[in-house]
Amino acid sequence: MAEEYQKEIEKRRTFAIISHPDAGKTTLTEKFLLYGGAINTAGSVKGKANSKYAVSDWMGIEKERGISVTSSVLQFNYDGYCINILDTPGHQDFSEDTYRTLMAADSAVMVIDASKGVEAQTIKLFKVCVMRHIPIFTFINKMDLEAKDSFELLDDIETVLGIRTCPINWPIGAGKRFKGVYDRETKQVSMFQAVSVGGSKSAAETAYDINDSRLQEEIGEELYQQLLDEVELLDGASDALDQELVDKGELSPVFFGSALTTFGIETFLEHFLKMTLSPLPRLSNEGLIDPITAPFSGFIFKIQANMNKAHHDRIAFMRICSGKFDANKDVCHVQSGRKMKLSQPQQIMAQDRKVIDEAYAGDVIGIFDPGIFSIGDTLCAPGKKFEYEGIPTFAPEHFCRLVSLDSMKRKQFIKGVTQLAQEGAIQIFKDYSLDLSEIIVGVVGVLQFDVLKYRLESEYNCEVRLEPLPYNYIRWVKDPATDLNKLKRVSDCKKVKDMKDNPLLLFANEWSIRIVLENNESLELEEFRKN
Ligand code: G4P
């Protein structure tokens, strides 16, 4: 039976695409989809303020702001592969979900704006990829615009992110003088030719061997000489392509291109598909679970409420880790011990959602949540009972005191806040010593505060006030038995505990974290909390 799925699973590639807002993540995703024939025109992935809304049109707040809070999973076929792209929401809708999505991916594509280099949000997402040791591919985008020096960009990635790089191709000029890219393996230069913005695939690219005299004529003596010098430098000084290091996420293959003009996309895809693997075994409390030989299993990494306003429903996003999911068969929800059929399993595409009957390891599907799933839960074939490793809790960066304006509605208020925290939209904390009713809310992206207020009002009928707190850093105390009241020099940080009574510290800046660590030698702080 396993052989039956083997072919399906082996052709799967599941990756997340990460970047700082505006680096070109959406544009690149669209171009991938164009290659896969999944969409016909560019511009259909993201509903912008002035264009028609896509599926994410589920919450008033989104309408008001013209942004998309919902992320999606896009599946397309290309060259015999079945590719799942997991979008990691950026802009204001950056949230803990963005991090969680990375837990479901087998590799990551990092898009960098060539004129900017590594930016803040990329750093945060990158850290999660490193924690997971997944392969990270770099696409340096917008080469058709003025760019930083290519060596400087590599240096930036290496020093800021601490990962080695290996350029697979190399750009010739940039901006108005962008002529194309040189493939270091084939020693061919693909000449840059912009394709109309909304157009389909790239035009037939002209390619020359690096020794072809026509190349010199086309790009001019100066750029040609520069190319020869740079290639020599690269061959002498840069890391060799070591697939083992790529697999471990220690060496990032780098590509240069321009998503908007559809240049360098096909090359990227081809190399990427060759260098990445189909889903690998995942760790559970019963050891590694093989994606092919083990029966169906998966875990929930994200829960989205209110996808359908009329029903207040919740959709759980499940990453399938082994075997085949069959909508007609029962599955077991390990945490509750319940056997059930998953209703309305669906593929969450940007444009629409499609009810599906089957899916395989590597795929991500949305399932209806009857209110029993939590983030990190395992689902598997009946008779099995293992649990996949939990999803870490990521550090929120914004904190507010949450005050209920109507003391008569205390019960609803607590219920609402607890449910929203369970869903993973927010994290809640309380003061370490005073067991007052003070609730502190932490979020990764500030928009979550608006979402919280909106949802408490619209779903739980509770008016609330959010009072900002001057902290931006949170650290879990590694040893939960630590007595925070015994720590020295903690005057400018706030001592709190989470709902499981784990001790934590809130800091205003990195400097105060250092001071506390210096003054308390045995104290160990953590940025993620493994659950
Ligand atoms: P994001 O998802 O990472 O936030 O970025 P997105 O793809 O939305 O791209 C941000 C802006 O950069 C868009 O312009 C997009 O057209 C542009 N862009 C993306 N890739 C390239 C590229 O390779 N070259 C050039 N020149 N521009 C690129 P916008 O004006 O903000 O949006 P739009 O009106 O074009 O949609």
C-alpha cells in the first residue's frame, strides 16, 4: 500500500517563502504559479486595497485596512513535481502564525531586495528556519533596479544571518545596466529580457557561453571584463556547493533575478527542485515517523477563526507528515483521544478553497475545527497514538494591559481572552506576584491588538481597553523553578508568568536583558518556548 503513495509523496516539495515586506514575495509566488499553470495572469494572488478581494475577505478589519490577514497555501504542479508554497504573512499582518507556518515547511525560500539587503523581518523568520535546520534558498530580487554590490549582498547575508552562501548564478550589472545572469555550473549567460508585467512566462531567453564573442558585444567590454574578474573571484573564494550543508541549512544557494520581469524564475525553480528533498521523517514521541511507510498522520500548526462570518467557524491548518489522507476514513485526534471524520477538508488557495478527498504527506490542508483542536495537536490513523513535537511559542514583541470596561461581563471577557489565546492569536500573561485580575497580552504584530479588540467586541460582546506597556522583548526562564523574586538588578523589567505558571521577564531593550544576565550568572533565558 505504501508503494501506492510513494510516487505521490516523492514528488512533493513543501516550502515557505519568507521576506521583509515589499521585497517581492508575492510577485515571486505569482511567477511560480504562472510556471505551474495554476494561474493565468499575474496580480491574482494578493487582493490589494484597490483591487478585488481574494478569500481573505472575512473580517471587517481587513476591509478597513485593505490588507490580508489570512495566509494561504498554494499548490501547483511543475515538471512532474507537486509543489506546496506556504505564504508567511508580512506587513501589518505579521503575527505568530507567520512563525508557525515555518514549522510546516520542509525548506524556505528567502527573498531579498537587492537594493536593501537583509532586513528586519527576514532576520526574525530566518531564526526560526535555523532552529529547524531546514534548507534555505536565497533569491536576490529586483536586479532590474539599482542594487547593492553583489559581493556586499552576500557578505550581508553571511554576517547578519550567519549562514554561508553559494551563488548558483551571478548577475551582470544591475538596474538600467542589468544584462543577465551567469550560471556558474553551465557557464552560460542568460540575457536579461524583461517580460511585460502582467504577462505569462518569460520570453525565450537568449543564452551565450561565457567565451562566446557575441556575449562581449552584447554587454560591452567593461561589464564583460567585470564578469570575468568576479567569476574568478567567486570560483576562488566562495564556498563550493555542498549538498549536505544545504540540507542542514548551513549553506544557502543564492540566485539573482527579477520577479517582476519574470527573469531568473525558471532557473531558480529547476535548481531548487533538484536540490530539495521530498518530505522527510518527522520526530514524534515515538521516534521518527516515516512519510512513506507510516499510515496517515499530521499536525495542526495554525487555527484561523471566522473564515466564514455567518458561522463563527474555525479552520485548522494541518500539515500532513505521513501517508495518505482520505476524507472518507476516520482519523484519531491524539490529544482528545477522539475518533472522527474530518469535515470539509479543503485546499486553501488564494483565490478559492476547494474541497478535497485526498491528500498526501507534504500537503497542507484546512479542516473544520469543532472547537477541540489546539496548535501543535497530532492527528493520525486510528490505532496510532504518537504525538509530533509541539510547536514552540514564539516571542511576542508588543505588550498591553487588557482591561474589561464592563465588570459585569467578567466571565465572557475571560472566556473570550482564553479562547483567543488557545487559538494562538495572542499570548496572555499575568503579573508574577500579584495574582490580580490584571491580564497582559503579548502579540508578535501590533495588528493583533486590533483583531483582539474587534473580536472581543463582536464575538463576545465585551468592550475592552488596551493600555500599551513599554516592553518589546520577552524571555522565558529556562528553569521554570526559578524564583524571579530572588533575581538581582531586575528593576527595569517586568516579571510575569504565563497561563501554565512559567516565569518570564519582559524587557524594554536588549541592553537590559544583558544587564540581568550579567547580574544573575545561573539565569538562562530563552527566546522560544518549546512546548
Ligand atoms: P511582498 O509580497 O514581499 O510584500 O512584495 P510584492 O511582491 O508585493 O512587491 C512589492 C513591490 O515591488 C511591488 O510594487 C512589486 O511590483 C515590486 N517588485 C517585485 N519584484 C520586483 C522586481 O523584480 N523588480 C521591480 N522593479 N519591482 C519588483 P508595488 O508598486 O508596491 O505594487 P504593485 O502596484 O506593482 O502591485
